[in-house]
Amino acid sequence: MRLYPGDIHVTQTEHKMPKDKHVQAVKEKFEQRSQVGIKKYNTSLEREDLNLLDWLTHLQEELMDATLYVEKLKSYAKEDLPGSGKEA
């Protein structure tokens, strides 16, 4: 944008927004997890040796693991919380 004599130039002051500590913690964990994966598998998610079905299979396996973790945690809750002995 070119300014000419007599033009009004409006500048906006940039206000630094506070950062959410929870978001920052998750970002750090993503970075750490990425480094673990790169060291373990000697590659990143930028790899090109997997096709769509391979990626979907990896996702399915991860989600199956997550379901197992949820079931385990639910068993803890059933033991620890009063009145939570019912199937959820």
C-alpha cells in the first residue's frame, strides 16, 4: 500500500494475547512424542511409504488401544467411586 501526502495511516498496536497453559502443555507433549517416534522408527509422519489403507490401519490400532485404556480407567473408577459399581 502506497501512502501519499495527506493520507491517514492507521496502525494497529499488537496486543500480545496470553497463552493457555493447557494448550502449551499439549503442544510440548506433541513435540516430545514426535521426537520419540522419530528416534524409534527413524522417520516422521512425513514418510511416503504408507498408503491410505496403511494409515487407516494405524489409526484404527491407536483407537483400539485408546479404548482399552478407557476400559482400564473405568475399572478403577468402579472400584474407587461410591455407587459406581453399575455397568456404564
